[in-house]
Amino acid sequence: MTDEDARQIYARAGLGQRVTLGERPAVLVVDLSCGFTDPACTLGSDLTAEVEATKRLLDVARARSLPVVFTTIGYGADLKDGGLWLQKVPALGELQVGGRWVAIDPRLEPREDEPVVLKKGASGFFGTNLASILLTQGVDSVVLCGATTSGCIRATAVDLLQYGWPTLVPRECVGDRAQAPHEANLFDIQAKYADVVSVDEALEFLEGVPDRVGAPV
């Protein structure tokens, strides 16, 4: 089956409609930690382009006082908090709390007032207080960036939909270790869970947020 065949099948099923965005978006950066953006880590790959594109979004969000939230994966030294995922992906054991691989990539210039949610699973919501953070900041839509497209981005996009947050996924701001799973999951995210857009479209959305709404709550 070709990509065009798949697109036609999905179109006949009525998939891939646009979501209605709100007026107080947040930028949610999932797992752009050094462990994923530095090829020296077993789990890592060169995500320089994705980090740079994400930084463009962060610059606009910060200038407009819009919420910014990060997530990172990290485990205790004994790895007992890793659960079954560590059997499936033993390399996750390299992501230990307090180590460099768990730190947010410094090129994103994370700020002290920007929450960093520590997670143990794929979705940013599983076992975390991410939903509470978004709710208390009045967030009504999300721009989702990070890694990996086929793992934590997809899982978080599914939960954002299920929790009721319309979401944009700028394709330049998400990355994976291999192109095939990256593209396949962007295709499916667009069809079922969020709007996959260009980084320029996401920037236009953030820049168009009314100033009175963008002010801190």
C-alpha cells in the first residue's frame, strides 16, 4: 500500500479533521533532555534541528508570557521505579535522576519558573501532575514538541486529546531515531489525535494570541 492509498483510505473514513484551538496555549516540550538529544547516550540521536526549531517557539512563548512546561524521564539509582518498561528498553536505565542525561538540553535555555515534570513512562501524563500544571495555568490548547515521535510524543498527544486539550504538533520540532517510525507516527497523529503543522504555522498561532490573554495568571 502506498502513502497515497493510505491517505485516501483515511480520508474516506473522515479522519484528520482540524481541532479548534483556544486562546491561552502552552508550549509543552517532551523529553528534549540530553539523553535524547546527545548521540553519546545510547538512547540519543542528533536532534539539533529539532532543538533549534523548538527554541524558536519558546522565544515567542516567553516573550508573550505564555506557559512553558518540560518533561524528562529519570529513574532512581536502583531502577526499581522503572517497571516493565526497563525490561523492554534496558537503555532507559542510563537516565538516572541527577545525571546529565536527565537534564533538559541547555540549548533550550530552560528557566527556573518553567516546570520540569519528571516521568517514568511514555506519556507526559502517566503518574505525573502535568494535567494539574496545565489546568492551574489556564491552558486551553497545547503546542507539543520533543522526542521521540513514535514514543513519548505519540503517547502524550493521545492523552492530550483524551484530556480535552486541542494540540498542534510542529513537524520540525519533533524527532525520532529513524525516519520511518517518525513519518508513520506523524501520519497517525494527524489523522487521529492532533494537528501536525509547520513550525511557521505554530509560530503564527502563538504570535496571534491576544496580549490580554497572554498575560500571566
